[in-house]
Amino acid sequence: MHADEEALLLEEGSRQADLWGIDLYPDRFGTPDFIEFDSMINLRPSQGNRSRSVEDPEARRAVTAVVARLIKP
């Protein structure tokens, strides 16, 4: 679960502001539906994120860039 992974990363020194919950769908690789920006850990009204999605376009770009570096065809 995203919340379990978030707790582990926070214990190891990550900053919550840098953590976003996503799902990857391998069968959709190469399409806009490969990354789903939907998770309860994304609910952060104090940071201006009021939904389960990642609302900030810059944060979405950053997440997408990290995924692109880590996932190769």
C-alpha cells in the first residue's frame, strides 16, 4: 500500500513533500495511461493538493521524469 511505503521512506529520512503516490500499468507502457496519479497519500491540503491526484503540473513532470529514468523499455 502507498501509505506503508510512505511510512518506510519517511522513517529513512525522506521528506513528505517529495513523496507522491502513483500506480504503473506495464501493459499501458508508452501511453499516457502508463502512470496513474491516484493515491490517498496525495491528499495534502496544507500543500495545496486537495485530491488524491497530483494536481501540480510541475510535480507531475518531476514524477514522470523519475519514472522515465527508472523504467526502460
